[in-house]
Amino acid sequence: MSQVTSNPQALDPTRGLATELYETHQQSIYRRTDRIFAMLMAIQWVFGIVAAIFISPRTWVGLTSHTHPHVWAAVFLGLAINVLPIFLALVHPGKTITRFVISVTQMLWSALLIHLTGGRIETHFHVFGSLAFLAFYRDWRVLIPATVVVAGDHLLRGLYFPQSVYGVLTPNSWRWLEHAGWVIFEDIFLIASCLRGQQEMRQIAQRAADLNTAKEAAEAATRAKSEFLANM
Amino acid sequence: MRHSLRSALYVIIGTGWAASVAIGGWRLWGFESTAGIPARPQPMWPADSKLARNIAIPSLVLLIHPHCPCSRATIGELARLMADVHEKLTATVAVLCPAAAAEGWEQTDLWHSAAAIPGVIVVADIDGRESGRFGAATSGQTFLYAADGRLLFQGGITESRGHSGDNAGRSAILSLVLGLSSAPPGQPLHSPVYGCPLFDDSTACERGDTPCPR
């Protein structure tokens, strides 16, 4: 009796199958999102190069000019940023480390694109779009490294070069929290969305397992009935 | 054993990746945050300048290189500034036009963007003469003179090279024009200027902007 109560699967025979279905579904989402991000990384790289060539192709000294450092940054820094996440997405799709590296990398892309487009306020929306995109994983933990990168960047630059992030030389020492606060504001909704998504996935898996068990029971009953009729 | 070797390899790859990204980011950061050649400002409006000065309200002079992509952000900041001061400031943008340049060399998008800002006059700075009179050496160098011709501010109006957004230079000019702050006599407010050098090394040396190589 005590054996029965300590084994939940014995109480609910479909639970094991439901967990298996849930994990399979979760892995397929992780793998698919990893592939999407691998493509997105490549697209962002091309976009960064095109933006640099279009916005700041050359830098000038008097009458002479040479290729602008932004173009080299887009090509080589963009390539360096992309190497690891694309490698992991192709070789280790679905792994936790792959998602975390992609999360950090996506924020690095936000920073690079902001620089390549001359600090346009519109490009800062890339941060918020990326967070929403990361929520496609339905794994709320992925949002943490991205948030840490954004908050850490603002904290460090606010301490050592405040003009670059706040436009004033002596900002309020807590202003970085205001910027990070908006990211956390979005995180709250995305985390809630991820948790709800996971809950729904569990419910779907449980229903599928129930259906599967019922189907097997029905098939067994049909077989028994057929055997009974055949033996009459 | 095989597992630990693989783990070590991944640690090395991860460290190498982080280091290469950090180095690249640091170099980009270094380029953008390195200020240009500082100006040798005139404490009073240069008497030999051909630019018009308003004797009723402050006058702003911005000197730019017409092909410098970094100065696009400067023109954007000027547009924001002019929108904020509401006709309490006159502004002149002097666009560099070297004597050796081809005809129309200075007629770039920067020229047209500056000309489209209400209250801004755009002129060609033939052979950098006005830059010389005002003491500018870097594209984006901005001067603010009071109605009586006294220098109130000199420097840049972007936060870093080619980077738009709130910045100390624009804030300083805005507060001076609106009378929210003042510059002590002989001590104009200043900020770093970010942009392309207006002149090549030999010209900058001849003009005294930079030390001459020995």
C-alpha cells in the first residue's frame, strides 16, 4: 500500500507518458528556436554590414578618406559575435548553454547595431524586440543573461563614462536602474508568458497522454471483443 | 577522460570567443569615445570673420566637414537644439570647402540637412578660412557667442563620435541660451568634440592645430 502512494505514476499511469510528451515538445521548441536564432544572427550580421556601408562608408581627413572603422566593426566584430551561437545552434541545438549564449549574443547585437546606426533611439527598440523574441523559447531563464548584459552595460558605463549612456557628465548614480527597470518591466510579462506557456504545454501533454491511454484501452477492448466473438 | 577533455575544449572556445568580442568591442568603443583635436577658440567673435553675428541674441557657429559621417549626428543635435530655443539663437553652419576640391564637393546630404533646419544659415567655408578664424580643427566644433561677442561655449554637441542622443554640449548651450546658466567672463563652458579632422596632418601642423612631426 505504501508503495502505491509513494509512486505517483502508479496513481496516474498517464503521468510518465505526459512527462515524456512534454519534454519532447519542449525540446522541439528549443531546437526550432535555436535554428531561428542562428538564421537571425546571420541576417543581423548582413544587416549590420549594409547599415555601416550605407550610413558611414568612409571617414575623412581633409580631402582624403579611408574605410570607416564601423564597416570593419560590422564585418569582423559581427563575425566574432556570431561564431559561437551559430556553432552551438548547429552542433548542440536544444542545450541550455546554447540558449544562454544566444541570449547574451542577441544583446551584444543590440549594442553593435545601436553603435552602427549612430545611436538612433529607434535602434534601442532592438533590445525590447529581442527580449520578446527570446521568450519564444518559453524558458524564462533565458531572459536573465540578456537582462544582466543590459543592466551591467548601463551600470559600468554609467560609472566610468556617464556621458555615453545618459548624455550628462554627472548623472544620478541610480539612473542605470531606471533604464534597467524598463527591461525588467518587460521581463515580468515575458516570464509570466513563458510560465503560462509551459503550463499549457503540460496540459496539452497530459491530454495527449490521456487520449493515448484511452485509445489503447479502447483498442484492447476491441481486440478482446473480437477474440470473444471469434471464439463463440 | 574524454568528457573532461571536451569540457576543457569548450571552456577554451568560450573564453576565446568572449575575449575576441571584448577586444573588438573595446576597439570600437575606443574609436567612438576618442575626442577630436581641440579647438583654439577666440574669446571674442573674430573681427575678420565674414560670418554674420546677431547683436541682439546669441550666435552659434558650427564647422563641419561635408563628408564626415560622424557629423550627421551633430546636425541632428543642432536640429533638436534649434527646436528647443525657439528663435532665441541664430545659427550658422560653415561647411568646409577646400580650394583643391572639385566643384560641388561640399554639397552633400549634411549641407542639405543643415539648410533644412529653421533658423540655420549654411555657408561654404572656402579653404577652411572661417575654421582658421574661429580656431576649429574637428568637424562638429561648435561655438556659442553672446550678443556682445563674448565666447560662452565651445566644443561638440554629441556624446561620442557619430552618436546622437542627450549630451553635455547641447545641454550647456540650451541652458546658456535660455538663461538657466551663465559662463564666467573668460571661462566659456566646454565639452569634447567628436568628428573627423577638418584638415590633413600637414595642413593642421601649418595651422598650428597639432604639433608638427620632427
